[in-house]
Amino acid sequence: DAKTTQPTSMDCAEGRAANLPCNHSTISGNEYVYWYRQIHSQGPQYIIHGLKNNETNEMASLIITEDRKSSTLILPHATLRDTAVYYCIVRVADSGNTPLVFGKGTRLSVIA
Amino acid sequence: DTGVSQDPRHKITKRGQNVTFRCDPISEHNRLYWYRQTLGQGPEFLTYFQNEAQLEKSRLLSDRFSAERPKGSFSTLEIQRTEQGDSAMYLCASSPGLALAKNIQYFGAGTRLSVL
């Protein structure tokens, strides 16, 4: 079972920041937080990951609380192409032996 | 484009028939994964290869399912005697096998199977 809890759906106005929350209260010290998204009719796409520090890349920012029990994915200027299902996943940092365990994710709708 | 490629994109079959899907991973990725996704759910892990060795299979992979990666490059997933419950999107992913959290999985667009 997924170790994360996410809202089922969210709306965001185009051009505004989209803030997607994720609860992972049982996260272990050696587990990272990963975010993937899945645009309709496509496979999941990696966005970002982090352990305990905030992370930023060209797609998004990841804010992890100090106790690591929750995190927020931030899309700073959402566009219509960001409409997708966003999955928050906690996973042991290893060399790939651990498969990804997806929950149902958050369906983000970016509205013009 | 050198992303993960899956073929076919869509497959319609009658109950009881056998089907085979192919996945071509990103070149030099030694890890290859198969997932299944039904409507409204996130992907569920089926099996995983490191090079040609199949290292893990989930309980979802019944004896009607078989996966191979004979030369450590492309992989095939075969479903024998298909059932309507097999209707789903079958996703393939590959990863480079790098250490720690950088072992990101890259997904193909999937094969959508419809069993009539």
C-alpha cells in the first residue's frame, strides 16, 4: 500500500502557483520523497525528489517539513499543460531494487 | 528520441487469446520494470529485471503472465488465456541502476489492452 496521503483533486488558475500537499507521517529516515506526474494517455514522468532539504529544479520546487511528515510540490506558474495526476511516493534510497508504490494521486486541473 | 518505447500502443483481443507486448528501454539502462494501471488507479508493480535476470515478481503476476528480457535489452510481457480483468494499461519503465535516489525510473507511454 502507498505510504502517502494526497487530496483527490485540486484546481489552479493558469499562471498561478499550484501547491500540491502530501502527507507521509510514517516516513523512515532512509526514505526519500519523490514526485511523478501522469498526463492523460502518457506514462508517469519524474518531477523531483528530496530527502529533507528543499529542492528546486526547472519543473518544480519541493518543500519538506522539518519533521519530514509532509511535503508540498510547488509548480510556480501553472500552465494548461500541467493538468495531470500528481503522485507523491516515498521510497528507500537504493540502487533500484525497490519498485515505485503509487497511490491514487492528486488530479490537478489548471483552468484558463 | 531515446526514451522508453512500447509496442503496440493499443491491443484489442478476445477473451482466451494470448497477447504479447514489447518494451524497449533507454539504451544502457540495466533496470527494467513492468507496471499495470487500471482506470482511476495508480500504476501497480508487476515485475522487474536487472539486465536479463528477473529479480522480483509481485503477487499480481499470475501464472498466466510471463515476462522475459533475453539479452538484457528489450523485454516482452505475455499474457496467456486473457480474461476481461486483464484489461488495463501496461507500463514499462527503465532506470540506469545508479546509486541511491538518482535511480529515477523513466516510463514509456504504455500499451492499453482491452479484452472483449
